[in-house]
Amino acid sequence: MSAAFVNIINMNALKTPTIKSAKTITPKMKMLAVKAGIFILSATITIGDAIAPSNYAIAQRLKEKLSLTEIGWLEDDRNYVTHLSTTKPLCLAPPENKEIAALMDIGSVAFRSPLLFGGLAARKKLSCDSCHQNGDVNDEFFIKGLSDKPGHIDATNAVFSKTLEDNIYNPIPIPTLYGINDKQVFGTLSPTATKAEFVHQVIEQEFDGPKPNQRIFDGLMAYIDHFDTHCTQPTGTALRPSNDQDNKKINRSAESDFSHIQKAINTAYFEWQNGHINIADFILISARHELGLIYERYDRQSLSKPSKGLIKLSAQLEQMRSNIKPVLLLQKPVPTRTIDKQFTRWQKDAKKLSAKIKKGEARSYYRADQLEALLIEDE
Ligand code: HEC
């Protein structure tokens, strides 16, 4: 397991300029905007006369300004702002019993973890969730050379896989994983009779990952088995129509991404208490990766409070990893009580940070208006 893609909290690599409010448009801003292909006409001209920037221009500008992992999976000529600020909703059937609940908790982390994969997929920080967003299709997923249109990918290629290259350029649609439990055959290019066989193939052949730990694999399967087409919103309207034609998307938020990590650390604690050290370790590394994805969504020059807090929590997780799984043979085992305390402390700090994240949500790059502000900001 390379540390490179979890160690995203690297101060040098992260240079994103400060957001400034764009009440007045200075000549320098106009010049910058024109350089980026964005045409902001003189402030004296009414808004209706302004020429809207093309999606392509917006994409280029955002690429210059932000280092968001997900930008690497978007085609240039798309509406970045919408895509980066929204997501497909998650809809899970409730677990049947405690053991299935525990497995689903592990699966929910594994589904978002690049640690399952090897090679380029891991380096690009891909996870199941990159293509199957919350289990549904990521309609915007695009990799140059492997996709012919958004939401399509050539999965049998030598770029990701040492074994599956078929020497044909054959991008196919990414399917939803909702409503697939009754299928007899999984996949189309290299079909299998069971879902588990297909997922083994995805991990070990398509994306060059190592054979996953059995409990992690069982967790992943339990999780995807529970994607449910029957969820409804509190209002009683269907959140996810079973025919999946509606493509409903919801707003993304730092708070909900962060609460997924808080839950993951509870799961790591539970697994560690039950003697599953490797599972706990897998979750801790994956959680650091998820913290990094939230970190990307903040302006770093001002080192706003959420950013500092995220770095601190990530460092604590690394410390916990080395305590639950000593790397040096001669290292004395860390007393259980110390580790207990660390988990409690982490959750306490995370709770405080969660409040800050909620408060600062409006300043994060989860928000469409903040992403838009980047397009006209001065340097
Ligand atoms: C790069 C995008 C990508 C990633 C990452 C990815 N998938 Fe897929 N997935 C696809 C595509 C494309 C297909 C269709 C394959 C086919 O038809 O042969 C697919 C098919 C599937 C199917 C079969 C669905 C059906 O209706 O037959 C399952 C199950 C699945 N993926 C699960 C996963 C899991 C679990 C992971 C993570 C371990 C994952 N996928 C990662 C793109 C992806």
C-alpha cells in the first residue's frame, strides 16, 4: 500500500489562491478573465448583455485554480460547477442484523477507497464510487483516451489492467448498481454468473488490485447488496425512481462527507476491539484519503480553520495506525487503554471540527457559488 495517495495533505502541493468577493471588476480581473477565455464585459453594461463563458473556458479556469481529484475524471467541455457541487443520492436498505450492519459499515468505506486497487487506478485515486456515484452512474465520468462520452469507459484496456486488454477501443456505459440483485449475469464484456465473481474481476483484473482481505470483500458485497431502489424522501416522493431515468442529483456538502469519516472511525474502533487489526488499519488509511478530499475543497492560503483541523485529524489517524499495528518488530505494544483514549479523543476533536465545517460550509468549494467566484477572482 503506497502512502502516496493517502498522503494528500502536502502543504507544498497545495497552492490555491484566496477567494475575494467580486463586487467590482478591475481591469486586471478582466484581463485575466479574457486570458482564460471568459468574457466579462464592462460593469456598466447590463448583465443581460454579457456573454456567458463556455463550459470549456470554465473548466480550464477551474483546473488552473483548484487541485480537485475529481477534476481528473471530467471531460473539458462539461459543466464543472454543477458536477462538482452535486451528487447522486445514496439509498440503502436497512441491515438485517448486527453482523450485516458491521459488514455494511466496512463496505461503505471500501466502496470509496482507492486502496482496493493497484497501478494507475490507485494513483488516480479511483474507487468504486468514482464511477458508481453512491451506487448510481456517475454520468460525468470521463477519462481522455478511454471514454468516448461522459459516463462511458473502456474498462478492458492496458492502461488500468495488465490482463484485460482486448485491443479494441470499446467504451461502454457505466451501469447503476441499484436494482441489480435479481440479475443472472453481471457485466457484458467479460460477464460472470455471480456478483461476487464480477467484483473480484473488477478489483484484481480490471484495476490491478491485490486479492482483498475476505472481511473487506464481504463488507463491500454487503454494502452493494443493499443499494435500494425504493427509498423515499421524508415528503414521500421517490428519491430514486427504479427505472433510473430521472437522474436526480442532490447538493453535496462538507458536513455529510465529514460525517461519513466520523462513522468510519467508529467502525475502525469496533473492528480493532474485535481483533480485526488489518481491517481497522484499512479503514484508518481510507479515512485519511477521505479527509484529503474534503481538504481539497477549502482555500488553503488563508489556512482557514477547517483546513488546519483536517490536517490535525489526519495526523492523529496516522499515529493511531502505528499504535494499533506496530511496524517495528522490537516495538513494545501500545497499551489498549492508550489506544482507547486516542479513539475517544479523535471523535471529540472531530465533533468540534464538524461544527466548524458546518459553520464554514458556505466558504467551501462544495458550493456552486464559491466555485463560480473562482472564475472572476483576482490573483
Ligand atoms: C472506471 C469506472 C469504474 C470503476 C472504478 C468501477 N466500475 Fe463497476 N462498472 C463499470 C463499467 C463500465 C461496468 C460495465 C461492465 C460491463 O458491462 O462489462 C461496470 C459494471 C459493474 C457491475 C455489474 C453491473 C451489472 O449490471 O451487470 C458491478 C457489480 C460493479 N461494476 C461493481 C463495481 C465495484 C464494487 C467497484 C469497486 C470495487 C467498481 N464497480 C468500480 C465501471 C467502473
